Amino acid sequence: MISIDEVEPPDPGSVSQGWSERGEVLISVAATSMNPTETALRSGLWPTIALPLTLGWDVAGTVDGVPMIGMLDSGAAAEYAVAPAGRLVPAPVSVPLVDAAALPLAGMTAWQAVREHARVEPGERVLINGGGGGIGGFAVQLAKAAGAYVVATASSRSAAQVKELGADEVIDYLAGPLSVAEPVDAVVNCAAIGDRAAGALPGLVRDGGRVVTVATPVPATDTVRAWHVVVRNDPADLAALTRMVDDGRVRIDISGRRTLADLPELHRLAEAGGLRGKVVITPS
């Protein structure tokens, strides 16, 4: 159950906050963003995490008046949060601070999938499965920025938006079994799909190609390599992304703006698969 409670502001450096690192700072939160994987946390997927817990991994806010963004272990769905200073980077200056809350987790996940694991090269054909999601939207842009020909899957309601983000082709994943006109060099899977659909993805890849998944595990084959990526909280990656935002090479696509009071409804929508893109959440 999600409840909105009035509590004392967190105390930087307090052991009761569960932080083990020194040099913590107090963040006046401008916004967090909704990550559907937070519903898995609530369902008990990570039993080592003690509940109750303040939700919110992405944070955008000010530290002593300076706009910053970062990814926290938890606690950003509040008016104030604490974080080790080293986990925060200056916010992009070209977008509203509230919107920048959509960047950290989804952006770093896409960066590490596309840049570090898929190692997309100019001229390659890349399939982004789940291009209409928060991570998928960033993956489309990063693959395009790397010089790839980008094929993306999306629903009909997201197709135009995914095209605007840079996809050269958009396939309606609801139209039937996924197929491509010619084999791709790499697949980046950003969608929670069934095991059968996951097992079919390597069949879309040329011999010697690769599949990177940030969601459902995808099996390797004799001719296709596969990796399952769990995001690493890397402020250097986040800083690189903010530069790309300010350079106009990456756009932060906001599909909704809500408040903390809407958090229970957003989780219900996420559990039903009803969220598209990134929704930012302000304290009030």
C-alpha cells in the first residue's frame, strides 16, 4: 500500500537514513519520475529491501540553490531527500528542472545498453524493442546519435512520437509476430515480454550480432551473443547525458506531469501496462 505521510525532513549523514557514505547533502526536491520497475519493488521482488520505504529513485532538485539531478537508492518521492554528493551532477540547463527528473535511471540504463554493451557503430541496423517506453525512447535517440539505422517497436499510439525521437522505421508490436525486413546487427530489448518472444529475438540478428536486454532475459545462441543489463549508478554517464540534452542530441520526452498524491494511481497504471514514456512527479 502507498500512503502519503507527513514526516520530519531527512537529516544528511544520519545513520537512521541507511546511508553508508559520507558527504551527504540535503536536496530540496523539484521532482522525481515514475519508473514501472518500482512496482516490482513493492511486490517484494527485492526481499532484502526493508519496508516501509520512501519511493523514488530519480531526483531533480536544488542543493544550496544549485540545480542537480541524480539517481538515489530510494527517497526521492518527497519534498526533501538526502544523497551522497558524489551521486549528483548539475542538471541540464536547456530543460525545466522538473523535466530533468526523467533522465537519470532511464537515461543511464539506455546509455549503458547502447554504448557499453551493444556498442552500436555508425551504419549498423539496430532494433529497439519497446521504443515507446521511458528507457526505449532514450535508446532510440542514443542509437541514432551513434549513427545507426534504427528500427523500433511501439504501439500505434506511440509510433509518431518514436519517429520524432529518431526511429527510421516503427513496427507495431501488436500487429503480429515481430519480424524485420533484413537481419539487424543488434537488438536492444527494453520491453517486459514473455519467454517465447524473448527467445525469438536472436533470430532477428545476423550471425555474429548481439542482443542486449534491460528487461526480460534473452538467451544467447551459437551465433548471437546476449547480455542482461542492470543499470549501474554512474554519475559520469549521467553527466554525459546532460551534455547531450544541452547540445540538442537527446530530448527528454515527458508524457505526463503529476503530483505525489497521484502516486498510487500511477502505480496501478504501471501494473496494468498503461504508462507510456516518462511521467514526472512533483511534491505538490
